[in-house]
Amino acid sequence: TRWRGQSDASLGLMISPIHRAPVCAPSRTARARTRKTRTCVSSSSTEPSVDPLEKYAPPHRASNATSTSNSVGPMNATTMTRTTMMNATNARVLMTKRCAGARTTRANARVVARAQPKEAPVLPYRIGHGFDLHRLESTAEFPELKLIIGGIEIPHDRGCVAHSDGDVLMHCVVDAITGALGLPDIGQLFPDTDPKWKGQTSDVFVVEAVRLMELEGYSIGNLDVTLIAQRPKISPHKDKIRANVARVLGVHESVVNVKAKTHEKVDSLGENRSIACHTVIMLYKN
């Protein structure tokens, strides 16, 4: 509360020359620094003072500050201090924006570099996986159906329903080879909509896959086969299947491995309504 006749000085207040708002009176050290600054300003030459941070300030801010100092004259210590602080703040904001822009530019450059297509790598090894499943139907109802695995006809009361001979193992081998090379699968290379492949033996598909593999400059390192069927038992036919697959591929029998599993009478595989196969193949660069 201001009493009548009481001045700002008696209240310990000072009116700011910029905001014209009451602020707390400066300390004894600050008053001494202000007096010293005023003395320096009054005793200095008529040349306008140069702010060391002025070069970092935006162009329009720098021109305004120069015109004001030339037209009005030397600024007092408080105005100079506030102007310097504002210029420093503007410089920091400007440098932050520039750094952020540079980081954004570098990040965009990295994204563009990653998006650009590169040449396909020449790998010393390639691994492919194949999977296939065929439905089984009774040969009593469909006498023309047969169960062929790895090019070997297996006696059974059910046969595979397929466009070709339905050799689930050979079809898997084709997909494993083309998959390792990044080529189309067997359904794209030999579509079931083409009557040319109706009833075709699957060794023709494997020979074509091997030809494509050799064009890419690769050879077979090893092949691992897992057959899944509830019936019939595959064990008595393993050696024949293995030897025939190695012959079609043109490799030694030691390169090929054949395993067989049941499906514990679960779903269509376990109920003898289908047969499935998994193959994993490793190719190496010639």
C-alpha cells in the first residue's frame, strides 16, 4: 500500500525502463556494477557499441538494434543487458534450429540411402525350406490314385489327389531349391492350370530346379527330409527313397537324409486323410 507522498525510492522499488513494471531493487553489488557501466558508457566514444553475439542474431533483429542505438544514443546498462540476453537467446534458438535441420537432413539421407536398390549379394551359402501336403483318398473309390514318395510307389489303400503324380517329397525338394535361390515356387513354375503337367512325374520338376540352381552357380551341400504320415510305415522304403532322390539330384547318397514321423492320430494327417513333408536344403557357391 502506497501512502500519500511516498515515493518509489522510499518503497525500495525501481521502475523498469522496458516493461514499466515494479521489480525488486538491485543488490549493493548490482548497483555498483550499474554505476561502473554507466560511467563506461558516458565516457566512451560516440561509436556504437558492438554486441559480440550480434552476428548470431537474426538479420531483422540486428538491423533494429543498430538503428535504435544510432537514433536514440547510448543505451543504459539495464537496456544493454536485456538486449544482450535477448540476442544470446535468439542465437541459441537459431543454432538449435540449424542443428535440428542438419540432423533431419542427415536422417533423410540415410533413409534415401537405405531405400535405394542394391545389387544382390553373392552368398557362399544359401538355405531353403520346402513344405507340401496332399489329400489322400481311397483307391477303392478312385483306382487311378497312387501313393508315390520320392519317386517310389508305396503300396497303400489310399493315394494322393494332385494335378501331377502327387509326389509330396519331390515337390518339397523343388520348393526348397527355388526358395534358397529366391526364385518362384513350384506352383508358379509348373501351375496346375496348365494341362501339360497333368499326371507328370515329379522328377521332371526336380531336374528343372537343379538346372536353375546350376545357372545361379550353386551346388547342393545337403538335403534333410521329414515325412509326416500316419500310414503306411515309411521305414521299409527309406533306402529306396533316399537312393532315388540322390540319383535325380545328381548327388551322393550321403548328401540326402530321409526321416519319417506319425502325427499321433491328430487332424487329417493323424487320421490318414493326408500326407505332408518338410525339406531343408543347403546350397554352396561353386
